[in-house]
Amino acid sequence: MIDRSKHGDKKSNVLKRRDYLFAEAVTGWATNLFFPLRKVPNHYLRLPWRRICKKRGSIRGPLFIARVLALWPFEIALEIVRPERKRSGEMVGRDHSSQFSHGDHICHLYQSDESLLKILLPYVAEGLKKGERCFLVQKAPVREKLCDDLESIGIDVEREIGRGALLFQSEDELYFGDGGFDPTRLLDRLGKLINDSLEAGFTGLRTAGDMSMACSDPALRRRILEYEKAVDEFYADKKAIAFCNYRQDEVPRATRAPVIDAHGFHVIDPKPINAV
């Protein structure tokens, strides 16, 4: 007999978590807009208007945003009078990886391989801990350093690769193999990978793909944006998480906003202190 009360509690928790993330995105966007702090990563460059209205509706979405912004000054005041709390520019909580859940589609505009690895390491470790399959499309130096870092925190990389929990592929192989960049082919591949992962006994699929190489080609940018929008829709009800990485100096400034809009959530590294 199905315990419907537990099912209801789980659904309620998912909705509460989603709204919590949306509220963080709204207040984070407002904070970065009116009180930009140079050393704090701007994770909320753009208000996730499309995602909020899609999930909450065209009427309830704007009302939700208005309510969050109305409470925002009081939250700032509360933070000021509670100095003992450590405030950082991180997304909800203090560790990105623990905030991601199935259906999420996140982009990371990163400054360097080092800053990318700071998020990739806990992201992959969390996935393995939860019994998910991790599929990574990264440059060779990043893959090698990530494996070393995983070993340093006690994860047997060879064993995880051997049992199919940790898969690697190069950007060339995935994005440009079999006739070039093809959004339909890539989505079909992801769908098959999700199904194969669940059939193999994994609790879901966790992907991390670096799109910098593809995005650096002007002829491909429109197709990449179409692909990312399709992924955003495709992952919404899947037991999978998509984490897309874009190196900032390889993404034209005019393309960054459309890239962010094609994802449910985003993370942006802060500019170096000595940056002009």
C-alpha cells in the first residue's frame, strides 16, 4: 500500500525548496543590482523571470516576486543585526552541490580552471554519494585535476569509473562527433543516458559539460542557445541535473545574458581584484 502522506510531504518539500531558491535568486539579483560587492560572486546577474512564471504561473509569478522584494529590506536589516552569521556570496547555503536537485539546469560562467574545479569537486562528490551516475565533458587538464582531487578526499576514482558511476568524454567527442554539433542528437543521447543510468540502478544522472569551445564559434552560438533552451525543458521532469560551464573570456559579452536566460539558475565567478 502506498503511503500517500509521505508522498505528499515529499512533494511539499520540493515545492518549498524551489520557492526558497527562487526567493534567493530574486533577493540576490536585487542585492547585486543596488549594492554590488566586488569580492562577492554575482550569482544572480539576471532575474529568473521566465522560470518563476513558468513554475508559478503568469499571475502568481509576478505576485511572488513582488512579495519577496517587499520583504527584502527587512531581511537585509535582520542580516545587519545578526553579525555572527557568516555571509557569503554563495547560493542557498554554503555549498553549491548540496543545493542541486533533479530537474535543475544550471550554468556557471567561470574565470579559470581553478574556480571551475572548486564547484566541480563537491558537485561530483555529492552525486557519487547520492548514488547518481556522473557524466563529465571537460578539458583534459580539468579531468586530470578533478580525478586527483576526488582521490584526495577519499574517492576511489578507478572503482567509480569501473562500475560506470563516473564517465568522461571530451568536448570534441560529444559536441562535434558524428557530423558536428546537432542539438537533436545531443538530446537523444542525454535521454538514453538517463534511462540507461536508471536501469543500471543509479538514482539519477548528473552531467557537467563545458560549452566554452562550442560557444567560441560564432556560427554555432544560435544553435547552442536553442540546445540549452531545449535542455531546460527536457530536464524539468527528469531524474537528472545539468550543470553547464562557460569560460567567461570565451563567451562574448552580448551572448552571456541569453546563455543565462536559457538556464534555470546560474553562478558567476567574481572578477579578479586587479581586473580593470
